[in-house]
Amino acid sequence: RDGDAVYIHPKAAWDKLRAAGKTREDVYIYGATGYGKTELLRRYLRRRKHTWLNAGDLTAQQLQELELPRGVIVVIDDLALVSAPEVQTEIIKLIENPNVWLLLAGRCPLPNWLSPMYMNCRLTIIPEEDLALNKETLGELYLAWGIQMPQKILEEIIYPLAEGNPVGSRILAMEMSHGARYTPELLEELVDNFWAYLNRMIYNKWDGSIREMMIQLSVMGSFTIPQAEELTGAGNVMQVLHQARETGNLFRISGGVYTMRPALQNSMLWRMNHTYSREQRNDLYDRAGRIYARAGDIPRALAMFEASGNQKEIRGLLIRNVRQNQGGGYYYELGRYYLALPEDEVLASSDLITALSMVCSGRLDAAGSERWYQALARYAEQAEGDEKKRAIEELIYLDIDLPHRGSSNMVEILQRSAETAEREHLTLGNVLVTEGMPSLMNGGKDFCLWVKDDKNVARQIAKPLEILLGAKGRGVMELAMAESMFEKAEDDYKALELANRGMMEAMASGKFELQFVGAAVLARLYLVSGHIDDAYRTLEEIELRARQSAAHRVERNVRAMQCRVMLWQGRLEDAEHWMDQEPSDDLTFNILDRYCYLTRVRVYMAQERYDRAATLLTRLAQYAARTERPWLQMECGLLWAIVRYRTGDEAWRPQLLEVLKRAEEYHFVRLFSRGEWYFL
């Protein structure tokens, strides 16, 4: 504390600066406005003689005329303002001068013209992440400022809002220092004032072309260069984004996708709402909606059209969701849109009736789902021509896919459905048999019953699947057999061969969700043979392809599987980071997120948060029982037995024996025998 100022050293940044000082290695420190770059350097150098320069008015001649005795310390602040090549050349000469310890501070990651110095190990980099406040430090600062902040508000509102920015945190503290109660209205006003401050103190000083483009791009938040060009209509997007990057650390860039920092996006949205007309805003949202729709990202497209009030586009997308993603559509995520439709409008469309049946089933409303199923059957009876064929096709989809109906008679359903499809000349190319899970056995439906006699069942359903799925079903049987052999620990090399063959077939047919199943089986096989690097590379490759294909559910489940590998390696901190990025499980339960939920259970157990693990296991077990999913019942029972054992509950023994007895029916050896079963 200096007078009235409160300062807490950001430990990671301070330690790196001290280490660089001992070896006199030059430093580049960067972070957005307010992260304390300048203050950190001033605090560190306050008892050391040094020369402080600001890049805004720096010339090459000034640098050439500097007195540079041995041991001199030179600081150049606001490095982003250096654009003249001759000044850049002189700064590089200072880095190469052994007499000088040079400290550079900027707002963006390392500028391109300094990259050779870094590659030659001439610079220590102190990134923004090392300057950011963590939750604990933020709490300490608020106490030092005399503000007793409720922990929940601190962690769930203030910390994400300020993004670890000390100045931003101070502004929020000043707003809260009047002793008012922390009501939703106060917090809304607080947030509004924060965005206004950022616009007044930072963004008003930007070049107008950068600011205007940032406003437009804020409606999307994440975008590729072609998407940004289409949204803004500008031909100089790359140039402006480069300028913006030099202006500050404004984006995360990964795989060609630019993602705005939350503070930037929210404050630009604030600015748009205060400077654009309603018509201008609607036009922007509609353009963004069409971009997302073409990319197949229906949830985001709907959010854009909802923001613009475009009901026609919303209805069209809801129908498109059914037609393109029949068995694996975003029914849970889009449920509120479907449920808001007038009933007479739904009854006039077989696609919307199908969607309502799936929405209700996914919410475990069996009665509601069956009501809509019967409505679809009546529609099919009364329709004619193509409409009739479409309704019959959707009835087949529901017969196969409705979650609440379970899986006990799937062989008969598939055979009966194939007969209908053959009679009506139908092919169900869009059905998703896995729902984006890394498993066929425990994907869209539970196929454990087939495992008892898998070779015979495969013969029974091979022809029905060929009729129902056509070319899109290539690889299904190979992958199903590979997974069955793996779980029964029959022949790992044969399972490896089948998984690779199934993946090749799925790649040829373009069925990406089946490719994920193949990759998941391969990753597990690599792990049990001790080749963890091969397993991780396999998952990284499929994650990248999922992102490029906008297969969001697959992408989430790949990351969940990666998290389980992290737990197996003992990387709990990395696993916790994965969980922090996932939606909360407190008040929601999406049956399509069950693989992610089971991963969260494992993280909770590793953290010894057994109450949280028990809460999720209870929900999953209830769902498994209601939908007749033996695999999920066994997995939940096994995890429950461990939770009970670790918490001293004697009921662990009979529960474990029950799971063992049930697993014996299916010969699921690997559920218990492999060392990593707990994670995978």
C-alpha cells in the first residue's frame, strides 16, 4: 500500500521480471489497457536508476543519442505506437547491445518485427495472463478497498466481467462502494456503467475505421475472415484486424477463427445499441443470422434472427433443423423456439410435429412426445404425395430415435422400419445413430443387448440398416463390432483393424459422427496399450475436424474425452479448466450432454466434491432407468459405489456386487479390468 493506493504484485509476472533482471535478459510485457504493465515496471524499478521513454513521440534520432553506459536500464512504454521502420531498427539495436537492459511494454502479443529477437532467445515474454488477477487476489483487493463482496457475485459476475483487469476491477469497486444492496438492478446499472467507461476512456481514442468494424463484428463475436468480410461488406478486413491487433490484445486467434474478448464484444454491443438505429441493428443481426445458417450453426443463427425479430427466418430454420439433422438436431437447445410456436402452425407441418415430439422426449415428457407422435400419424394418413412420404419417413425416424422409448426391441423396430422404407422407396440418410457421442453402443440408443450375441445380431440387422441408411450407413457394423470387441477385451488387434476399416468407410460416406466413434475406439485402444501420445493426437485431429465441420456436439464431446485423459495423467488443473469452460450443471439437465456430465462427475470425484458428483449421478441414473439404458445404469452404479466407498457408506459393497453381476451378462470385462476405466 502506497498512501491510498493498493497494489498486489501479480506473482507470475513479478517472478518472470525478477528472473530476467538477474540475467539481464530483455523483456517484452504486454496486456490490454488497465492490466498494470506500466505500474508493474514502475514498482520494480522505483529504486533503480533508469530511462523511461514513451513510444508515442519516440524518434530514431532520440534513440541514437541515448547515453548507454554499461548496466543502463531503458524502458519503452506503449510499444504499439511504434510504426516507423527506422525506430524499430534502433530498438532492435538496443536489444543487441549488451550494455543495455531493455524493458518493452505493449498492448498486443509480440509484434512481428520483434519475432526474430524472441526466436533467438533474446527476449523474455510476460503475457497478459501473467498480469491478470485471479479470483483470490481479486477478493483480497476488494477487501483492501473496504468492500465486502459476496463470494457468489465476486466469482460469477465481477470476475468474468473484469477479466482479471485491475483497473476494471477498481472501477467496479468504486461503483459498489456506496453500500447499496447487490440487487439485479444495481448489477445491471454497474455493467452498463462499465461498458460506458471503456468506450469513453479507450475506444473513443481508436481510429474510426477500426471502431466501426469492431461494432459490426461484435454481433458475432467469433468469425473467420470470409465471414467478417461478408458481415461488414469491407474489402480491407485483414488490414483493419491487423491494426486492431496492434492497438491492443483484442482477439484470441485459433484455427483461423478470431474470437473477440468478452469485454471488447460487450462494450462494442453497448456502443452499437447507443449509436445505431433499430433498422441498422436488425440488418446486422439478419446478415449474421444468414452467415450462421449457411455454416449449419442453427442455434446461433436463430439467436441472431431472434435479436432482429425476423419470425419468418426463425420458422424456416426450425423446419430446416428437422430436415437436415433429423435424429441429432438441436432439439433441447432450440426447445423454447419450438414450444413457442402456435399449435395450429405446428399441426400444419409434419416437420414441426416431429420436432415437438423430439423436444418433449428429450425433456423426458413421454406423454407429450406420444401426443405429438399420434398427431404425426394422423397427418400421414391424411396427407398425399410427397407430403405423405415425408410424414412416413419422419414416423420411422421417431420410431428409431425417440429417447424415452428405450432400446429393448430395436432389432424388431429396425426390421419393421426397413420394410416400410423399402415399400415407400425411402432412405433415411440423415439419421444420427450416435447423437455425437464417442460410442455406438451407448449413443443415440443403448445397444448393450446386442453385445451378448453381436455377430448374430449383426447378420440380422445388416440388410435393414443398408435399406434405411443407404451409403450413409457404411462403417456402422465395423465400428459397432470394434467397440463390442474392445469392451469385452476379446482381441485388441482385431478391434483395431475393424475400427480403422469403419473409419475409412465413414470418411467415404461423409458421416462425421461415425468417424468420431472410430477415433474414440482407436484412442481407447492406444491408451490400454500405453501409447498415450497417439491417443491424444487422435483426439486433437478429430477435434480440429469437428471445429472445421461446425459439428459442435462432437467437438464438445471430444474435449470431454480429452479431459478424461488429463485426469488419467493426473492433470487435475487442466481438467478443472475444461469444466470451467462448460455450462453449469446446477439447474439444467440435457440428455444429449450425458457424456459431458459423466466427465464432470469424474472431475468432482478427483476434487473430492462428492456431493456434486452424487447430484449428477442421481439425475443420470434416473434418466438411465426411465429410458432403459443398461450401460449408463452400470456406469452410474460403478461410480456411485466408489463415491459411497470414499465417503464411508457401507452400501458401496452391495451396489458394486450388483453392477458386477449385471456386467457379467454382457461380458463387459473392460469396465472393471482396465486400469484407466475410471476415466474412460
